[in-house]
Amino acid sequence: MYTLGIDIGSSSVKVALLDLVSGQCAESVTLPQQEMPIDAPQPGWAEQDPQMWWQYAAQGIRTLMRDRKPDSVRAIGITYQMHGLVCLDREGNPLRKSIIWCDSRAVDQGKRALEALGRQRCLEELLNYPGNFTASKLAWVKEHEPDVFARVDRFMLPGDYILYRLSGEKSTTFSGLSEQILWDFKHDRRADFLIDYYGIDPQTIPEPEPSLGIQARLSSEAAHELGLAPDTPIAYRAGDQPNNAFSLNVMEPGEVAATGGTSGVIYGVTDRPEADRLSRVNTFLHVNHAPQTPRYGVLLCINGTGILNAWIKRTVSPEISYDQVNELATTVPAGSDGITMLPFGNGAERMLENRYTGACLSGIDLNRHTTAHLLRGAQEGIAFAFRYGLDIMREMGLEARVIRAGKANLFLSPLFRQTLSTICDVDIELYNTDGSLGAARGAALGAGLYRDRTEAFASLSKLSEVHPCPQESASLEEAYSRWKAELQNRLDASVLS
């Protein structure tokens, strides 16, 4: 018997089967073979077709079920790229492409809401500025595409759309409301004051469900299309970063998770609803939040991380593999011989107060620097961005001494892992999990197929540990100082412009 996990990313869609007896991955599929396209009709914009996500998810599920019985899958879980906006008409069809997480067009709408509602109120009740989150994206649609806005029957997150395609049900989660910036933490309810300010019809907001628990059942139509059994419960739904934490069993105060896909994230759990005064990091309801046992996820998101690593590989060494990239980068000493690289070229960065500085490469010596220097400089620049954000989280009282991560994406690079551990002065633990497996495990727990968390995570195993390297500390600290100075120059220039 299995549970099925669906992971809707911005680069790919991954589906996986979790063997309920062994707790291990039975099989997984990632689609497409190349990265999914992100449309950018204007600078700072990023859009994807929601129907593309469904097509790849359906193709992946059919592949997994080709030699399996439909009723062998006992429950389904969904995880997805956070903060995206999907607008549906009355027939359930998307009215436009999804405005996804790294799209920065709604920054002005968020700024106007912040000034109108008051910074103090936003921090006390939303724990965040309205910023560039889903509700602000919808406000942009209202202002710039009124014909589309007038036809919106429901707006939802990417994972909510996948649940709708599976079941025909239109709902969201409590955690999902918070990631859309539609949750009032002070009064523990939907943030109707922000809804009223933006002029959003409350009827267009789906009803929320807990992240863990049966939320819907597979429709006959979807079951026939996918090779699954009708009425299979959909028992878990969470954004990619809360889900990454869940997949690593990061559920209690003081525990910290990280990931390094297209974007980079550090996600710490707390039981105190606290806000960063500049909203550079953000607080959401965690997947196991309950009024009696509050759990909040403090999230640092860096848009431009793995995407820089992919870009530098495509640009300077397209003919070699990522393993070869990582090996070549290690031939250069810590500090990259003066190369400095800022990774902020994938939209406005929340930890930079929603400013878009662009990526930057500096310090090149044309007589000395090689491809290897550029490859190492990129990975160090990404690690320095993590350190910059982690320092903000530490200012808020988050004590990060150990970070858990799945052995995937950037954490496949020994160089990146070691650099991050050393520059942040943390131990890093790597585990045998990923987002799709986390969603499958969540489905098993939510459907009651596992009795409790102890049983659900019994098969989660630590693959390796990384500890700070004292021999590289001084060189990396010197390089980080250069990096921060370059970043400050870019921030000063963005203010002046």
C-alpha cells in the first residue's frame, strides 16, 4: 500500500509513492526533463499556466500507476510553490496565467496598503507587511486587469488549484490563508480588514481546512484520468516551505529547516507570534498549528539562489554535469580569490525590504580568474545570502545551531554545504527526504494511516552531518565582508534611483 505525494514547483513537478510499510520511496517521477518555462512579459514579472502544472502532475501519476492497482494508493498529499495567485471563473477555468511567488509587480499595492492601514497594525495583526503576497497580487489584477477581476469566482494558491482538479472542491488551508497574508494573528481569524481595504469579495476566498486531515476526495473523473480509485482521500496540503520543514520533522519550537531549490529558504518553528519590524522575514501558520498548541513558521526566502547556480552553469559550463561543476569549484580556495557574486536577480527580495537590486558579479581579474572561480563564487554568494538572512532571524531570537535539510538541489554540493555551515557557524544534518515524499508522508498521517508522528517519521534517517571548518573561517569572513559591502552599494544605488 502507498500514499501519493504531489510537489508543484516552479521548475518542475515531482510525484512520489511512499511505501507505507517501509516508509521509503517506492518510485518517483520528475517532469519535465528540462525546467518548466516561466513567462516574464515585463522585468520583475513571473507567470506560469496552472494547467501546465496539472498536465505534468497527471502525466507523472499515470507513470507511477502504470503497473499498480488503482486502490493501492490510500491517500494523496499536495505541496506547492507558495504565494502564487490562481484566478478561476465560475466554470473552474483559469482566467489568466498564475502570478507566481517570484513575481514582484504587486510591491506598490503592498506599500500603499501598508501606509493606509498603518505599519504597527500590519505587524501586530498580520505579522508581516502586505508586501508582494497573494492578496496584493490580486489587488494588482483588480487595478490593472479589471475585466479579469470582475470574473473571478474563486482565487486560490497553486496547491488549492491542484486539489480542485483532483476533487472538484474549492478550498484552501489555514496555513494557506496566512501565506496569502489573509490571516489575523492577533484575533486568530481571517484578516477581513485587509480584504475590505483591497475591495476583495469575501465570497471569492475559499473556506479553509487544516493542513493535516481529510480535506476532499478524488472525483470519479480525475480517478479515471489518473488510474487511481475514486474517493481516495486528499489528506494533506501545504506550501513548499512549511512542507519541507514537515518532511524533516521540524515541528517544534527551536527546530530549523532549509532548502535550496530555485529559491533558498531557512524556516524556523516558534510558539510565539512575532514579527520582524521591517518584514524582511515572514511569519505564517505552520502545518501543525492549533489554537491550543500554536506553531508558527518564521520564513526567510531568498529568490535568487539555486537559479543563480543554474544560470552560471548554463552560461559558463553548459557541457558538464552539476557533479562536475561542484568538483571544479573545489579547485579554488575559499573566498574565490576576490570574486564577489550577489544572487539577487530573480525579482524583488523580501529580506532586502522588497527591493530588486539585480544580480552582480565583481572583482574579476582577467589574468587570473577562470571558470572555476565563477562557479565557486556563485555558490559562496548564495551561502552569504543565507548568512545575511539568518542574522536577521537571530536578531528576532531564533537560535539556529543545527539546520536540517534534504539531500537535494544545492545541498547536493559538498562545497555549498561546507561553506554554509562555516559562514553561518551551524551544523547541517542531511536527510533522505524531499517535498513530494513529505507530502506523501503528510497524507498518511492526515488520513490516519500512521497512528502518530513517531510512526510517521520512524523511517526518516540522517544521511550525513556537516560541521564548520575553522581553517576556512577567516577567508570566508573576509569574503563575506566584501559581499556585504557590494550589497550595500547596490542598495544605496537602488534608493538613489
